[in-house]
Amino acid sequence: MPDRKTVQDWIDCYVRAWSTADRRDIEALFTSGAEYHEWPYETDWIGREEIVEGWQSRDDWQKNGWTFESEILMITGDTAAVRGRGVYTAFGAFDNLWTLTFASDGRVEVFRMWNNAAED
């Protein structure tokens, strides 16, 4: 069962991987059979390899600069809920809600994100 430190460490590694788009950084986050779902964009990547390829296809998003802030909302059993806010120089701000279902090794088995343009 993940605790707050496990979840925060995972988030920190997620931000690093999103910044680098390095295969090893991305692979370290997810189990081999992980699922990655993102709404409303209908992103459904199944398996770590598909997740790596998907992330790397979005590498240009980070090149113009971005920031990310997050807050752990709750942890119940093997699942954590996280509120996030990404601000991209090229695209604007996006508010996120994540649910992260962890495997026993600290990697995520199921990642779900609801992602919406922020209203400022």
C-alpha cells in the first residue's frame, strides 16, 4: 500500500520523466502491463512500451517550457488521487485529476487522468 512519500516520490519521478522523455525514466514509473488513460483526449495506452512511445510522441510539448504543481488529495488502499496543474508556454494551463493504482513494487499499474484547459 502506498503512503504519501511513495506517491510524492512517484509524482516527482513523473515530472522528471515528462521533462526528459527518456525511456528509462518513463519505464521506471509503470509496470510492464500498465494502462494509461487520459480524458477527454481518448488516450488509451496499454503496456509500458505503448506508454513510452506515447510520451515520446509528445516531447515537443515540453520544449517551449512548462511547470507543474500537484497536491495529493487522498490515498485509499493501493490507489491515490492527485490534483495537478500544468502550465505550458505554448498551450496554456491545464487542470488535472489523476488516480494512480500502484503495484507492490511502487510502479503504477493503472493511470487515469482527467485533463481540462484551466479557466483563469
